[in-house]
Amino acid sequence: MKSFNQRIQEKKKTLTDTELKIIDQLEVHEKPFLLSMNELAGLSAVSEPSVVRLYRKLGYNSYQELKVALAQEQADYQQASPAQVNILPGDEIGTMFEKIGQQYFQAIKLTKAKMIEEKLHESIEKLISANQIYFIGQGLSGTVAEDGAHKFMRLGGKTVAVKDPHYQAIYASHMSEGDVVVAISHSGETIDTIHVSEMAKNNGAFLIVITSNENVSLARMADCLLLTQASETDRQSDAMVSRLIQLTMMDTLYTKMAAELGEEGKRQINLSRLAVTRMKK
């Protein structure tokens, strides 16, 4: 079943200012599923019929169905407490291991809550039909780009990972319709990645963006946007967890593409495994 956020994203272009006010209240309220329709309308400064129009537009049969869905999603995606994820100086190494795992699990849940499955399917369709696939990123995101190219190479496609911005620019200058660029940037504001992505799009390439925020520069350029989520803790930036979530998104794309390719996908993977096996003692 589609989540509340997925339904909003699908209808984003058709939502009125009045409906956006209601959504804002549902998103900021600590327990929106406890609000009566009258209370929600009052907080949003709109009429009750406006609330009715919104839940119907989002595909809910009744206000009660909307509230049940919100309650279930809040239970499913409730974030871990700071005590569960913040690493302290006196923590034993085993405790640190568990807390890092909890950070990763929390990021998985947050990312799933933001996921729009139609965008993943669209990305896979473009990747399957691509003439050439370019994975680009800087720093840690560049490492994820290399991992992505390594995976998709096993499916027999023409893939390349490019970390150097000069090389990226040269590749982008020769791209054309039918090429696909997978641009990876947690911040979505890496200047070189933005510049190269813009050049690639201008030359006809299809742009898939993996980033953390739909309002950043790179996200606004995307033909297909895939959001990943990771929270900071007291002793770590989100860089470590964001990399793991990016890798998980890449694994999901690869695994689903392999499944879509069926027997041909299996054949290509087996050829790749055999090639590597022959290089081992």
C-alpha cells in the first residue's frame, strides 16, 4: 500500500494552497491521527469540506482511513531515541557496534518512508535500455559511484564510474540521447556534480539523482529523483550512514534490474563470475 508521503508526491502538481496547509499540519503535528476533522480544519484555517477533498484526492475512502494510515506509518517509522544511537566516550566496542547498526536501521526506515517506487521502476527501465551508463560522484559519493558501476558491469551493460571532475566533464560533453547518468551527492549541492549533470542533460542524457533532499540544486535537475535519508548523531556526521544508504539504494536498483532481465540477467552474471573465478587459484 502506498504511504501518505508517496500519495502526496504523486499528486504534488495538483495540490492547492488550501490542501498544502492541511498537509503541513498533518506533518508537523506530533500525533495527527488523534485529530478530529474539525480540529484539523481549525488548525489549518480551512473548511471541513477542504479536508474531505484532500483525503479523497490522496485515495483514502474516509477520514478514518487516513487517520489509521497515519497511525500505522508513525508506528512503523518511529525514530530511535538518542540513547539508542548516540555513541558515548565510555561505550564498549560491542555497544558502539550495536548503535551504529541502529543508526543504519533508522536510516533505512526513513528512506523507505520517502521512497516513491514508481521512480525506482522508471530508473530501472532507463538503465535497461541505456546505450551507456555513467556513475558520477565526489568524495564518498564517488566511491558509491564506483561500486554502482562495478555491480551493473556484471549485467553486461556498458558502464563507467567517473570521480575526477575533469574526466566527468569530458564524458558529459560527448553524451547524447540514450545515455543515462546516475549522479550521487548526499548534499545535492556539490558544484562539480551539478555542472557535469547540467552538461549531460543539455546533451540529451537522462539524469537519475540519488540525494537526501528534494529541494537542493541537483534534485531539481533530476529526470528521476531517488531520495535517501540519514540523521546526524552527537559524535558522527551523517556521512558514514549516508554512504551505506546510497549503497543500499544502488543494490536495490541492481537487484531489481537483474530480476527484470530474467534468464539473460542470470547468464550475464554467470559470465562475469566465471571471468573472475578464472583469475583465482
